[in-house]
Amino acid sequence: QATFIIPSANVKHTGKYECKVENQYGTHTSEINIDVLAPPSTQQKMQDFEVSRGQEVTITVTAEGSPLPTCTWYHNDKPITIQPDRILIVDDGPSHTLKILDAQLTDDGQYKAVIENAMGKTELVSHVTVMDVPDISSEPIDIRVNHGGSCTLECHAPGKPVPEVKWTKGGKEIKPTENLLLESTPDGIHQLTINNAQSDHAGQYIANVKHKIRAQQMIFNVIVTAPLTVKQTPTDLNVLQTQNAVITFEVDGLPRPTITWLFNGTPIQSSPKYKMETKGNQIILTVNKTDFVDSGVYTATIDNGIEKIEVPVKMNVGVKPKVEAPKPANDQSCVIGQDTQISWKFSGIEKPQVTWLFNGQPFETNERLQISESEDGTSTLSIKSAKLTDKGVYTAKATNAVGEAEAKTTLNIAGIKPVIANDLEGALQATKGESMTIKLTVSGTPRPDVVWCRGNDDLVPSDRIQVTAPTAEGDDTYTLTILNVQPEDQGDYSAKISNVGGSLKSKKCKVTVTKSPVFVTKPSAQEVKQGETAVFETKIDGYPTPKVTWLLNGKPLTPKDGAQVELNAATGDAKLSIPKVDLQQHAGVVTCKLENPHGSQEETARLDILAAPLITSQLPKQEETVSGKDVTLRVVVRGAPRPEATWHFNDTPVSTENATYDEEKSEYQLTIK
């Protein structure tokens, strides 16, 4: 008995086995087929694939098993149907192959191979990623934007997976700023927006599109444009012979322009004669060592490919004016009233224009002032009947396009020294409050100026101090009038006299201010009650200040009498106060007397004292008389106003026929005949 044992049999052991028996007599062979049943198994996993759209994808799986397993393919869990022109399935024994000939985006996803036999089944998975590469144009795109304006650069880069896009300029990645904005959308639109475009925003911008499969670039040429504008437009140029001429101006505009220079319409190039420069926006042309042949029109042609402008500049080469005299200044004199001339000769290329100035200021010509010019360049100022006001500095100013020159003449006007015909009086007495006039007669040419003085001080004309000078022909009298003369106007008056011929001073006139006393306001009568204060007021004037004396009934009043006297010399107010007036002592006439060296004056006013009747001498208690004789009864009564008396006999009123009153004695009398 022979035994053949296969431990742990597997599919590899499936096959035909022989058992061969032999000895010296012969050989015998017996065959047996062993079929090891096993579920499907694979040695390796299916790989994942990343392919571009349109490429071929081949997925192969090798599976062992017994019986031999079958393979079913699935895409995203859906069975795959063979498409002869695009999708093929090939089974070759244990090898199973799925071919996608033209991969599309719809082919993206999970592919599953389900392998099975009677013993079981297994699944293998492969992920296929179909990538879509964006089609980016390689042709540069020109973008024009106005200076200060906005523009947007757009790169459409869809794809799978979505590509990474970075913007660069000059090899440097662009970072977002206030004026550079970056935006992207999920569908692959990438934008770079330029706001407030400036000249430094011009240049080449690149959208760098990076995809797994390949990298691409989209190129934008940004051209910032601005109208060509000439700043500081050059004016026509005048230059001295042999000097360098420089024409300078600024040009704003984008793109930056090129400059071409022409002289009288013919292009010129850089040379020792011409130096051409561009510094930023500044355009400079230098013409070295100019001569007369360099006079003409220089034109700058400015072209930036979008627009073209021309800037013409006219240049004149000349010689500045020159004074044809040893010295450009002199002095000249003229007697007042005579004619005179001032002349200066000038040369220069172009011929200079001559203007005249008087004391640095232009003046107008008239019948008396005339200007003439001759062919040889001499300019003459003629002055007829010279006046004192013609004295001063006359300047002849010659000017042409390349310079100027001046010549000055100082003209002096001679005059006749003043002479005093009638001098001031030695003394003058003026009345306070009235007007005072001082006169002086002076001759001279021109008419002299007179300044009036009091002491060492010049008098300033005002409403009260009036100064007049002669105006009529033949009148030489100067007058000083002072209105409302006051004491402070006293002093020594004189006059300072001058003209261009000389000066002198008048004699002194001593002015004295006086005024005799006057009452401005007279004292008025007063009625005062017994025992009260009587007040008399008056206002006086006079110079010197008058002495004031108060009298009562012809007798001077003094403080001993209780009188109080006041005087304000500044205002002229005088006042008399009599306190505690008494009918017997104070009633009567008050006199105010004024005195100064120039006179006196007095005024009177009555003082009446109001008092109740007072009997100072009674009737006799008894009177004896002889029958037939006259008898007179007397009673003395004081009072103001004068009391009225009524006589009674045995209490019966008596007729006033024989009643009398003695005013001097204040006595009431009744005569019985």
C-alpha cells in the first residue's frame, strides 16, 4: 500500500497526478485528477489612476480560485456595459482587464471588480480620476486703461482638479493692495482689478496657472494711457549772443512719449551744438554758444504712439542795450521857469525801446513834458517852463528782448531866496474869547512855505487855529488867525519861511491875552426865610481872573460876619452863602463887585428875609393929653413882607384915614386930632 498525502491543499495543487509502480518484471501506471476547490483570491490590489481627459485607462486584475472565477465590472456601483469604440472588457484565464479608450470626465469615479465562483467571491476597487487641463491662450493680451481709471484682467482657468492661479509682475507675486484687488470664483474665473491706474501700474502681468498635469501662463500687457499735456509751456526765448540757450518744459502723458526736435522745420540731432535731455517728465534742449544764425523756431514733436503734439518755441539771439556814454549818470541844473532837455544815447540788437521814469515812477507826457527819439538811438526829454516839482531823478530805461540798460540824470531846480517885506509886530494884546490875527508879508520864487510857531513849537492848523497863504498873483501876505483866544495862547509867535532858494525866520511877536471883568451870569434876588441860608451865585469872566468882593447894604461881607465866599477861577463860578439870615441884620441889597487891572464891574441883587410880625416897641399903656391937642400913638413892628396894621378904639376898628407908616423906623402911627 502506497499513500500520497498533500497537506493544506490549495488551488496550486489542482492537477493530474500519476502513481507509477515498477519492479524487475514490469511497470504499471495509474493516473488521478485532483481538483482543489477554493474561493477566488488575488495576490495584489488594483491600482488607482489619474489621467487626462482623452487618455486611455487600463485596469487589470488577476484572480485565482477553483473553479475558475468569473469577473464582473462596476462603475460607481453600476454594471459596466461594453462600448466597442470606447470601453472594452477582456478575460484571459485568471486575468481580467477593463480598458477605457477615451477617458472623459464622466468616467471619473470608483471602479469595482467583483470576482466569484461557487466557493465565494471577492471585490477589488480602483479609483480613476479624470483630470481636465484648462486651455490657456499663450497669446499676450493688450489692456489699455486711462490714467486714474480702472481695468480688470481675467483668466478663465477651469479644470479638474481646480488649478492654482498666482498673479505675478516682473517675476514677483502680486499681493492685494488698495488699488490691486484679487478675486477668484469656484468655477475657475480669476480676476486682477487695477483701480486708480498710475504709470507704475503699466507693464506685463502673468496669470500663472499650475495644474497637476502641466503649468501654463496667461500674459497681459497693461498700458496705462493719459493724454499728452504740456506743463509749463515754454515762452519765446531771448538770449544774449555767445550764451547758452535752454528750452525746458514738462510733458505728462502715458505711455511715455519720444521726443524729436526740429529747427525751422528740419530735424536736428544731439551734437556739440545741441544737447537733448529727458529727465522724468522734463524735456530739455540746450543750444550751446548761440549766434545770430541760431535765431528761429525750435519745435519739439512729442509722440507716444497714441497721439502726437508739437511744442514750438521761438528763439531770438541779440545784444542787450548799452549806454553810449562814459558814465550812465550825471547832474543837471535849471532855473525855475526856464526850458531844459535831458538826452541819453543807447545801442543794442534788436533796437531798444526807451521809457522814462521820474523818481522811479512812470509819468505821462503833455504839452510841457515831451519825449523824442533820433535814428542814432538818442532819446531826449524836453521840459518847458521848469517847475520846482520837476526837481528829481530822471531815468531813461532802454529795453530789448535780451536785456536792459539805464541812465540817470539828477535835475536840480534853482529858486529865489525868500525876503520879508513886512515883519511881525513886536507885541500884540489879544482879548480872551475873541479872535486874534497876525500877518506877515514875504516874497520869493517859488512862493515860500511858512510855518507858524509859538515858542519852540510848530502850530498845527485846526478849527481854532487857521493859517492862510496867498493865492492871488501879487499877494504875498500870510495870515495866522486864532479864534476864541485863551490864556494859553499867550507867548512869543514867529514864522519859519523857506523855499528851494533858502530859508529865514521872522521876528517874534509877544502876544498878551487880557479881558476886563464881565458878568456871564448875574446874581439874582433872593427871598429867604428867617434863620435859613441865603445863597447868591454868579458866573464871571476876565483875565487876569478878577477879584470878587461881596457887599451887603454897601458894607463888605467877611467871614467875621458869618458870610462864606467861594470862587472857581477855572470855571468862573462865584458864590456867596449867608447862613442863619436875620431880618434886622441881613435884609437889604447885596452887591457883587469885580476888579482886575483892566477894569471893574458890579451887579446888585436884593435879599428879602421872610419873618412873622414882631412888636419891638409897644403902645404906651397910658397917654395923657390936653383937650384940643393932637395925640399920636406909635408902635414899632418888624416883619417881612411888611405886616398890615389895623387900629381899634374900644375894640371897634378905627378908620385908617389918620394912620401912617414910617418905613425907615418900621413904625406904625395913628394921629388923633
